Amino acid sequence: MFEILYNQTLTETITWLQEEKVEIIGELVLFPSTDYLQKSLAATPSELTITVTEYLQMFDHYELVARTIDGDYLLANEHEVVMLPHSHIKEDFLYYYDTFSSLIIKYANSKNSIETFFKK
């Protein structure tokens, strides 16, 4: 189903998913609100966690595209996807070094957890 997204830009991928009303793919909830994430970041400040300011600066380079059922968030740009863990600990960020469309295609054709596609 998602092979149509092959070689699509992030904007094209998001537009297609929204037009097709795709809201959930496996354990991913697409296009979540940023409200809960911002409140969670503000409630868990520590030297190890990303700050609200750092999070907002990430939006200069990434777009929030999904949330996992475990509460992790996926942010994407044209070249990579970042998994921001629910712990908000910077050292626990995971990376998928390819496009969001590539991740969706691989994940949809797999039985693996979304996390298995990411690396430190």
C-alpha cells in the first residue's frame, strides 16, 4: 500500500497520508499534537533531558510526524527520522538515516517494532 511513497519528499509523503486519511500504521499514530509533548518536556526537566527550548529549536530542522504507542515521538526531515524517547533523555535519541517514506514502507512490510529500524 505504501510503495507509492517511494522516493517522495517529506511534504509529498505527509500530503498523501493526510489525503488518504491514514492515521495509524501499526504502532504509529501519525501527526500527533505537540501539546502533550511540550507539557511532558516542561514537567521532566533535568540535565539529561532535552529542554523545551532545544525541542522548539529542533523544529527549525524537523517536523513532528508520529508518536508510538509507547509515547516516543518521531521527527523527520528530508534525510532522516529522529526518535525522541518518552524519557526525553538526549543520549537515548535514535536515528533512521533515510527518508520518512522509506521508513514507512519498510515498517509496513515488516513484523518488527518501529524501534528496530533506528540506531544510536
